[in-house]
Amino acid sequence: MLRRTVSLLPACLVLAGLQAQVVLDVPLVLSGADTARTVRGVAPPETLDAGLSVEAAVLGLAHWSLMTTEGDTLVLAPTPAESAARAGLLLRGVLPGLPARTLHARIAGLTARPLVHRDGTPVHGAELRAGGIVELMTGAEAHLLTSAGQAPCPPGSLPLNSSTCVDRNTTSTNASFYQAATACAQRGGRLCAWDEHIAACNLLGPSLEGLFNDWEWINDTSNHTHTVDQVGRTTCMSQRSASPNTLGATRCCYRTR
């Protein structure tokens, strides 16, 4: 292969104080001391096969996207633009406000797919914080949320630990299991698990309202046919099996990251 050396000195002199795009169709050879072998001021790539400067690679500029919303869909517009649905593409950007419902995501001009957690569960808008930086990885069937920072606890709830919040008060005292589970899902949460109930009762007990006033639903089943569990009637350890159509109180838990 014929190898040619290109000198950028004349161009640098002519373009001093200006910004320009330089296209090279031959190998670029830098001579001189190691500390002097550098190219500065390289602009972000304009095509998918363009080279990256070390600075752009370290800062992740090639993965940065403008984020907007269309209904329940998060739309990402990366630079350079993507023209095909490639699996494994890492994208990030500043999250705008989102509706309180399960979300989809798509690259601008391409098909929307569900946005899911690592365990495959849907991502809910209430889990994410507007103005925060969100990162996701594209997939063939769904897009994976890889980082969402830390969302605040929803109004009316208290932090249980670094990743979970629990309702300060029960939201209903006359709900079936199905009604309670649906009410929590509509708020971006879920019925608390047994261990979350025990932790909240013991750690947050004085701050929780409605505690021990009624049986509360939890996201658990029993070793009996068609029965689910209620807890917290008189003590933190109170527990009983009940028909899903039995009435009980609703207290939701929320994931913050």
C-alpha cells in the first residue's frame, strides 16, 4: 500500500482562529517528540464511521442524545444520527418530564420498544427523575435501562433504604387484593413484600400512619389454595392468609433506582 505523509502546518496557519472540518483520505503520520504528537480541537463525529478523539471517547460524547417525549415514549436523537436498529448501542441524555405510566423508548426515526429493568420488569415514569441523566442500552425486543440515577420518593412516602420508599399512610381500607395491587401500579409502585413490611414497621413505625388499624395487603401468597397474605393488624409480625376478595388496607412500596 502506498503510504503518504500529510503535513497540516499550512492548513493550521491558514485556519488559525477559525473552525473547519478537515477530511483526510490517507494515513496521518505525526512526527516529533511523543509529548508533541497530538491533534487538538477535533469536533464531534458527523458520521457513524468517523474517528473519535480521546477526549470525545472519555466524555462519552458519541453516546450523548437529545431526549424528548411523545406520550409514553422516550425519544433519543443521538449525534451522529442512527439509521438502523442496532442492539447493544449505549445512549444517554438528560431526562425530560415523563408521564406516570410504563414507558417505551426509541431512537428518532426508528421503532419504539418497551423500556425495561435488568430483570425484565417495565420501567415506570414515576421511577425516573426529570432533569437527571438516564442511560440505556438498545435491544432487539426491548431497551434496557442501565442507569437512572436516584429518583426522589413519591409524595406521601418515606425512604426505607437507598432503593425503596414506602407510603406514610394507607391509601384505602376497603380494597380487595386485586384493587390494592392495581392502585399501587397506577401510582408507579407495588404492594410491599413481607421483608419490606417488617423493615418499615420496625424502622419507620413511629412515622407510619394507620399502622395496626387494619389488615394490610402485601405482595405475597400462602401455602393454601387461592390465598394471599395480609399483615400488620396488631403487631409488626401479625400475618394471616386471606381470599383475594377479602377487604384490607393498601400501602405501597416504590423503587427509586
